[in-house]
Amino acid sequence: MTQPPLTIPDSIDIQQAEKIVASNGTPIYVINCPEYEVVRLSFVFHAGTITQARPFVASATANMLAEGSANLTAQQIAEGLDYYGSYFDINIDRDYSYISFCSLSKFFVSTAKIAEEVILRPTFPENELAIYCAKRKQQLAIERRKVETIARENFAKAIFGEKHPYGISYPESEYDTLTSDDVKTHYRNHYIAQNCIVVCSGNITTEVLECIKSIAASLPTATCQPKIEIPPFSSSHTIRIQHDGAVQSSIRMGRLLFPRSHEEFIPMQVLSMVLGGYFGSRLMQNLREQNGFTYGVFSAMVNFQHTGYLALATQVGTEVTEQALGEIAREIETLRTQLISEEELELVKNIMAGEMMRILDGPFGIADVTTENILCGFDNSHIQHNLERIRRTTPEELLSLAQRYLKPEDIITVVVGDFN
């Protein structure tokens, strides 16, 4: 049987989100796909860890939203969602908290009644908060015994500065002093109309849209908000942390660069993909296939609201740590001194285009990309721009980027392991 020809798209025709503004000014972005009998409703608040006045209060607030409301207990919320086959999802990062509800379209109105309680009327019971804090404190203490966690936290400190909100980490004992009033204050200050965008996708009927508009319009507004102070970034160069008894070393490398809106972000994504962004990448072939140092290695461009950075991560046996670091340095230097072949670059471009198509398969994927675009100041036409920018990337451009941005003296390296 003959293999069908490989077809790589030159363009991506994606549905634009329709923007509606609720009566209180909350923007609602609608991606109507009536052929899917599901609905996902997402509230995105600028309420990530960068906004918190107390350690751990941002994540506690997001995770406590469904632990009781003015009219429903935590058990009633959980059982109500379960009864309708709906689910509730929370994700929080440095900048934003994402609160999503998903249900079959025929059960959305009932699900929306529960969503309204969770978003608009949480009570943050003191006893539930105490249980949450005790559990998270124990989980964090266990996580911090792992070389991977130690490396991740210290890499954030090294790249941003230990006092910067993107880099700071707190002792788990701070959970002991977190109160319901702290959480309520964070919720009152940041879960407001001015801080929110709403994105919905799926079978958005008139009835569904009216439910969504009603919840969005009920978000409180604030005349003034606490000012978020963003200190300057302060990077270190090399950090080695002894972890007695570790059988593997965790390696984190990278450097501070620029956010997604920067004109060179996309070509840097291509360069990162060549280095360690897919299974056949140079680092994967070197560290895993040729030398057997690791099961996996990756590199990626990471985007935050105020900046972006290149990150590289792997774990290797402690006995081969120095060899692995040497091989990583050698692969980076090769990118700085030799042109990538057209064949390899074309492969990487095709993989990136294929990944874009995979992510955009279905209303939820489109909604995720729409949300990211909105938060970066774009609309969905930017997807086509990204594809064209990937296609225009040349070996000469990648060589220039590597020479400018991958200088050894600019790379931050954090290694955690047993060096004895």
C-alpha cells in the first residue's frame, strides 16, 4: 500500500471569536461551534501569584472557590457537577487564574447555576481553608525533597531574582498563617470585572449565551485596585546545589529574553525546537540516543505577561552530570557556529505546523489559543501570522539568533545533585 503524500498547510483558517461586552464592561469572547454538543465556559482573572499580597494566597483563592458558597456546600457543588456529568477545572500561573466549567450543552443551564455560585458567591470557610493549607503544606514539603523541584525553584530565582514575583518562593510554613480573611481580600481585589475576560466555546445557543452574560454582568466592579509593583529582573549565572543521596542530577538552563509580542519570539521558538523541542531534536539524539544519559530533555520558549525566557531541562545520572553539561554546551555552540541544514529546518517547521493543527482541533483547543492570543494583545488572525513567520525562518536567521542570544556567558545554569 502506497503511503499518502504528506500535506503541510500553508494557511490556517480559524474561526474568529465574536466579542460581546457585558453591562459591567466584562468582555465575552464567543466561539460558536454548534456541531459539538458541549460547552466550555472559562473565566480568566488577572489574579496569578504576581498579584498576591500574602504568600500562597493567589493559589489558595483559586482552589477554594468551590469549597462552599452562599447557597451551596462544597459537597453540593461537587455532587451537582457530577450529577450532570460536568467538570470544573482550575489552573493558576504567575499572571492569571483560569476557572473553567465544561458540560454537555443540554445540561449547561443547570451547570451554569453552579458556576454562578462558585464564581460570584464563594465563602472560603475557615475550616476548609485549614484542611487545604495543611494538605498543601505537606505536599510542598515532600515535593521540595526532589531534585527536580529544587532545580525548578532555584532556576526561577536565578533567572528573575529571588525577590521578583516571578522568581520568589516561600517556605511552606507560610501556609500556617494564611487566613480566610486573606483569601477573601484577594478575591475581593482581583476577581472583578476589570480583571476578567470570559471565553466560551462549543454549542453556544441563545439560552447558553444569556446564562453566560448574566454571570459575567454580575461580576463586581472596583473603583480602584491595589497597585502591583514589578521590581527589575536580577539574574545569576551558575548555581550548584548539593543534594545528598541523589541518584540523578536535575539540570535547568536558559536565559531571560522577551514576551510573545516580540518580533523574534517565533523564530526563537524554531531555534528552541531544533535544540530540544521534539523527540528527534539535537539534544534528544545526543543525550538520550547516543549517550544514554537521560530518558528525556526539552527546551522551550516560555511566555509571561511581563517577559519571556528560554528554558532547557533534563535529569541525568549523577555520575554523568559533567559529561551531560559538556554535551549540552557543545550542541549550543554548534547552533552558534554552523548553519542548520534545509532538510532539518523543514522537518522542524512541519512539526511545528502539525502541532498548531493538532492544538486547533476542536472548539476547546481553539478557545485555548484564543485566550492566549487575547492575553497577548492579538486576535486569531495572529495564528496565520505565526505560521507564516515559521515558514519564513531561514538557517541564516537561526544562526544569527543563536550567536546573539545563546552566548555561553548569558546562559543561566542550575544543577542540583550529589556531587560528592
